[in-house]
Amino acid sequence: MKDPVCQMDVDEQSAAAHSTYQGKTYYFCALGCQEAFEKDPGRYIPKETDLLGRKIHSDK
């Protein structure tokens, strides 16, 4: 799994921190990455849009 802030590989079992956003848990290599994520999660999560730029809703 990748840290959404720095893109470093992170093992869920040994991650330095984790955070839940919109029902999904994200894992981080360091507390600083978790803090940056929690300040602005939308900056680090890829936006899923269709060809017209409309947000795609999924059950993931």
C-alpha cells in the first residue's frame, strides 16, 4: 500500500499512522504525512471523474 502523501510503500501492520476518510483507511510512513493528509485530504486522493469531469460515485 502507498502512503497517499509521499507515495512511499507502507505495510498496514507496521505503518507509523493511519487515518480514515470517507470510509476508507489510509496508512502513512510518518506522523508528518498523516498530519498533512488530515489538513487537506482532497489534495492527496485522486479524483474519480468521467470524461465530462463529473464525479464518479463508487461503492469502494
